[in-house]
Amino acid sequence: MEFKDLINKRRSTRRFIDKAVDRDTLRQIMEQALTAPSAKNTRSTRLLAVTDRTQLECMAQMRDFGAAFLSGATAAVVVMGDSRVSPLWLDNAAITATILQLAAVDAGLASCWVHVNGYRRLKDDASSQLASDYLKEFLPIPAGYDILCVMALGYADYTPKPLPEYEGDERILFA
């Protein structure tokens, strides 16, 4: 697939069919994602694949908004970074997560980014538990790692709408 086709095909997908993503495919897209550039080649990003239905359902409860669809995914990848290795771990993880989404499209999968870093379990309660702390209660997150996002993965149960009209002339500037 040409890069421009890959970019145009990528969409945030929140509905998946009940078809498992095989381990080899997960490994392949994670290995491709980990080729992403990182600040000073620190390679501070780590990925954790989750395919267990019970864990996916628990992950869907990490926030009271914007995460429920994880229970319908057949796989998820936790994207995390080590702030001890690089102060730019968030940037490194975000680049890796983006490459992960593109690798997923290339493998015939759909995905959706679920933000974790800085989000609380209860949207309207500033004293509620952080979503990342909740995930650390039952996922094997290595000590010293913080979570940027969770990428829901699976096979889409619909064809997404086409991209909106191109608006580049309003968003691209030249000096």
C-alpha cells in the first residue's frame, strides 16, 4: 500500500467484530512501531499487548468517558515511556503510537487512541484516581514507566466515512 493510501485509510474506529488479532500480527505491528524515532535515540518507549477479554473489559473502565469501546476490541496496546531515560518520553511515545496506528492499518486492522496520561477515572471529579494508576493495579506495567495511551485494535465492523474536504490552505502556512 502506498503511504498516501495508508494515511487516507487510517481512521479512529470504535466498533470491532469479534475476530481475534493473532499474536504474530500484534508482534509485527509493535516491532514496526518501535522503529519510530526518539529523542537522542533514547528508545524510552515500551509496548504491552493485551488480548485477554477480562483485562480489556477492565481497561474499558479506566475512565467514565471515552474508553468504554475498549471492551469491544479484541486487542489493545498500552503505550508507555520511561521518564528516567528521557524527559521527552511523552513525545517519543506519541511518535511510536502514531506509527503503531499506521502499522495496524497496513496489517488490515482498525484502531483508536484512548488517552491515559493526566486523565482521571471520573471526568468531573478532580480528586478521582488517575486512569494510569488504575491500569497499573492489574496490568504488568514496569516500575518507572508512565502510560501515554492505550491503542484499541481489531477488525472494524463498518466502513468509515470518507475524510472531510481538504482544508490545507487554511492550515498550511509558508513564511
